[in-house]
Amino acid sequence: MRVGLTGGIGSGKSEVGKIFAGLGALVIDADALARDALAPRSEGLARVASRWPQVLGADGSLDRPKLAAIIFADAKAREFVNGIVHPWVRARSAELETAAPPGQIVVHDVPLLFEAGYYKQCAANVLVIAPREQRIARVIARSGLSRAEVERRMDAQIDPELARTLAGYTIENNGTLEDLRERASICYRELTAAAG
């Protein structure tokens, strides 16, 4: 069973992915694969660096904050980078999914699940949502980004209320980590039942 997992920045999506993995799911993390797509000496990084040489570090690796500053300020730049990263991530995700054992629940942890239209290829979709101020505080605490930078990234993502209408399952992350574990476990049991 292919399951899409998404949630805006700071929502707790990655934590739910860890919980699902602990319960037996194969979790394919699109963010991790996206990093691989722009790894040193990769074709993807060469294409990005040919357009913005300033994003290449002295060691040949991607300076992620510099690229982020470009793409979160310019929708066309974001489209260009997504056009490189998304096809690579989709191909690698398909390889990993194909290698999964029969009957395995395969969770695709995809930040832009709805925006990219990938949700249409999933048997079920799970959305993790949290109050905006909590999300902002979490991201600032873990990343050191300014409030304005966090809000710019949030504004580049789908509105959580629109996402809620597209998701089959919604996990509210407005309490403790223990609350989140309990809600994610309930959701996973429902997914397992739906998978038969």
C-alpha cells in the first residue's frame, strides 16, 4: 500500500515518519533523496551551479542556505530547481518501493505531496498539521532562521486548510510528543486495516 505523508515546515511530519517506521512501515524520505539529487559531483548540482555558481561551496558541495535564499524569494527559480530534483526523487523512490516486500506499507514522506500532484498516485494520504505559531517557533529553534525566512518558506507551501481537504487522514500535532505518538499510532492502525 502506497501512502503519502506530508505537512508544512515545522508541522512534525518527519516525526510522524519516524513513528510509522517504528511501527513497521518502509518510509521513503523525499527530503533525504532531494539532498542526494544535489550531492557533490552530481548532474543535478552541476545544472544548478551552472545557473547560480555562488551556491557552490569551496569543497564542491551545495551551499544550501544560499540556494534556499534564491528559491524561496523567486517562484521561477524554485520551479527550475524542482524540475531537476523532483524527477530524480520520483525515480529513486520508485526503485526503493519496488524493492519492498509484498504487503509492505510504503510511506512516501513528501513535503510537496499535494503541490506536486503525487498524492493522486497514493492509496491514502496523511497530513500532519500544527498551529502556525508553534510551527514557526519549532523551525526557528532548530534552524536559526529568522521569523521572516520561516514565514516565507511556509507561504511557499500549500495552505494547511486546503491540504486538509485533499488528505484522507489528518494528524493534529498541537500537544506533546506523546500525544503525537498516540495519534500517529491510531492513524497507522487505520492504514493497516485499510491495507487489508
